[in-house]
Amino acid sequence: MSAQVSVFNALDWWIVAAFVFAMAIVVVMSMMKKNESGKDYFLSGRDSNWLQIGTSIFSSNIGSEHLVGLAGAGFATGMAMAHWEMHGWLILILGWVFVPLYDRMKVFTMPEFLELRFSRGSRNLLSLLTMASLVLTKIAATIYAGDVVVRTLLGIDSVNIFGFQVDVFWAIALGLAFTTGLYTVLGGLRVIMYTAVLQTPVLIFGSVAILFIGLQELGHGNLIAGWHQMVVSAGDNIHLIRAHNDPEWSWMAVLPGSAIIGFWYWCTDQYIVQRVLAGRNQQESRRGTILAGFLKLTPVFIFLVPGMIAFALVNTHAPNFHTPNGDAAYTSLVAQILPHGVRGFVACGMIVALMASLASKFNASATLFTMDFYREWRPNASGREEVATGRIATGVIVILGILWVLVIKMLSSNLYEYLQNVQSYLSPAIVVLFIAGVFWKRATAPAAFWSFLVGIIGGFARLAADIIMKGHKADVAAWKQQLFHNQITQDQYNALIAPLKAQYGLIFDIWHINWLFWCQTLLVTSAILMVVISLLTKAPDAGKLKYSWYGASAEEKAVTRASWNAWDVVLSLIVVAIIISFYVTFF
């Protein structure tokens, strides 16, 4: 084994071992209830409580984009990416608006809702798109991020396997995927819900330790001085709202764009919504989303701010800290500034965050395949057959995820980055489908299919343009910054991009638009198509409208009203008030 530095000592390893033992006990206990049907395996028997739902939403959300990406974003751009975290208020929309609808319909998947409201074609499109996105981006991203986390924590570059020196990436990718895949295959969603209750407090408390110890390190023992130094080092990057002509983070691009992506993720994405579908009733599901709303207030402070702390430590030339790049900022803090014992505790939180996120993705993918395709092929399949199919599907998805990571490893990092952006380009069409389907009685099946299809094509067109133009990204980004800071004139900028515009034509024009403005353009285009085609086609049958917001019977409305009280309203308003205060503070 090739080692760079000893990051852990015996105490750290004992803590890791104790946590692994506790995790194993929870996994075994959660599997004591047998999975006899698809409802048991994919929705935890629909008997989950608010604590399991809220912690599962949070732990599933905290993946590579937080441990690696969010801290790296804080390191590079300060508060710019905080909008995506603060849009966690949309979890409340899931609980208050969509939970009653989904509960009334008793759906297993989000594509199933589209079939009930629109058509089988819309369901198939969303199923295929979601599975492809999960396998090609989210699953691969989480496995890939495990390399950054574990390599930095352990200080290992290679391992000796049967006399051969093997890059530690392969051991990490295979070990992470196999271990997580194994307990997901055996336990289904129930094991994910149970383990989340243990994983979430470990992750939060460990990350809070990084925040406070990092600020103390920066302020030489004084928290307030550390915060002040971080703010000074961040400069203008401490602000959430950037100038309208900022080439990357214009408020006109960020505020609507991040809201579109947030709505898709929190209210319609199978990966998240599956947790509330597992609730034993509307009250438990809604309260789970309220808990998740509170938990979602923390990532800015426990992931993004530590990235800013890491930047400040580098900027002030702190002698005890260094990081190879922004993506390694979080793990570098763990490995270099935390005392032993705390390192082991935080490492547990980081590793299980990756595992929880990965397990949720495996299970969501298997749910989509089994319920949206296999059950269509075999409508009379028994419950045990559904469980068996789900287990096989999970195993296949684990293998596909590993194989795709092997491909990613051989491709350029730029291409990998673009593959992660696919959800940003494809979410607008999905948002239009769900908003129109739920709130507009006149929305028709043909309009849903064609607006969705055109939106997807527009998303892939932008993704293709990103890949084609990837070699020019750094130069054009630098020119845009020079223009923004008045270092060059508009005429000079136009002259610089003229050769690219002449060479690539329409491809350049598509690519040159800010990605968040492109997201908004796709939303508007899909919405226009939805409205126009709906008005030109036959209105949906009355039977379809029962799957909209207006289809609840008097009895169903009474059930929904009985499922919440004043405390639910007050707690939800507190979440919103904290978010508003955050925007005011960092405006």
C-alpha cells in the first residue's frame, strides 16, 4: 500500500469500527420484517413515520454534490450555490400540496402519476429518462466522489491486491457499490429508512464540528474572528444576489433557474418523493417533509461554509492546511484540522452519506423498472415475484453503475462535469408536466407528450453543445469575466468570440447562453407548447380530472384537513422565515 500521510490513529479506527457495528445491527433489525410485496420492498410497507421520512429525505439528498461539490463551490464561488440549498423550502410544497394528491392515488412512482393523468407514452418517457439520469449521472457521481473522499481521508494512492499495485479508485468504487448494493438488494427501502435515523445525526454533528473547529483555526481560537476572516477572504462572493450582468451568477438567471430545478427535485423526482410515498398516512408524510425542511437549512453551514473556510485558510497561508483543489476542500479539513477521534466520527458521517445517497438511487432505479415496466409486462405478477424482480434489477443497476464509472474514468473530467448537468437541462419539461397536470384541468395527453418530448430534445441539444464546446469553456469564461470587470470592451469581446461563432454557428449560439437562462427558456417553451396543443386538442375526460388537484372527493378532503394542525403550519412558517432571514443577511 502506498501512503502519503497517516490521517487516522487507533482511536479513529475504533470509532469507525463501532459505527460499522451499529450500522450492521440496524440493517439486520430492519430486515427482520419480511418483504412480501412490492409495497413492502419499494415503499417500506407504507408504514414509515415522520422521523424516518424526514431523515431519509435528508440523508438521501446529501451525496457527492455536497461532500465534494457544495464545499468545492463554496471554495470557488462563495455563497453563489447557496440558492439551491435554500430552495429546500420547496420540500414544504411537496408536503402540503403533493402529498395529499399522491396519497389519494396510491402511486408507486412519479411516471405512474403521468399515466393516470395523461398517457402511457408520457409515463414511459419519464421512466426511461429518470432511470438513465440515475445510472449515468447520480449513481456514477456518488461512486466517483467516493474516490475523492476516501483517498483524501486515508492518504492512500494505491493498494496491493494479490501482488499487484492497484489504483485505490477501483477498490473504493467496487467496495462502495458492492456493500451498498448488497444491503439495498436484501432490504429494499425499509433498510434505507431505518439506517437514515442513525446516519443523519452522525452526519450533522460531525459536520458542525468541522464548522466550529474550522472557524477556530481561522480565527486562532476565536470563532467571531474566524467568521470575520472568512467574510473578508470571500469578498464579494459573500453575497447571494449578484449583478444582473454577472456572466455566471446573475440573479436573473439564478433565482428562477434554481427554483425550477428545485421544484423538479423536491416535488417530482422519484429519488426524493419515494420517501413520502412510504408514509403510513398524510400526517406522517407531511411532518416528515417539515423535518426535512429544517434539516435542509443546515448544508449551507456544514458543507458550503467549510469550503469558504478552506479558501480563507489557503488565502491566509495557514501553515497547517493545504488542499489540492476546491473539490477536496471538505475532506482536507477533516484530515488536517480535526483532532483524532473527531476525525473518525466525521469520516463515518461522510462515508454513510455516500452510502445512503447511493442506496436510495439504487432503490429508486429498481422501483422504476419493476413498477413501470415489469408490472406492465406481467400485470398478474405476485408480490414475491415483484420483490425478486426488484432485487435482480437492483443488482443489475449496481453493475451498470460500476461499469459506467469505468467509462467515466477514461473520459475527460470536463465530459463528466457536463454529464452531471443533464438534470438541469431536462427538469424544466418535467416541471411543466406536473404543474399543468395537477393544476390545469384543460391539459391534455397529446400536449403533455409533445411538450415533454420537445423539452427533452432541447435539453439534450444543450448537453451536446456543452460536450462539443468543452475545449473552449475556459477561454470564453475568462473573456466574459474580463468584459464584466471592464477589462475589455464589448467590441473586443465580440472580436474574440467571432472565430468560434463562425466555426460552430448555431451550436455556439446555444452553448453561449447561460445554462440557467437556457433552463428558463426550456420551461417557457414547454409551457407554451402545453397550452397551445391542449387548446387545439380534445379536452380530457372527466375520469382523468380525478387525478388532478380538483379531483378529491368531500371525504378525501376531510381526511387531508384532519391530517394537519396549527403546529404543522407554525413549524412550516418558521422554515420559510429562516430562509427569508438568510437571504436578507447575505443579500
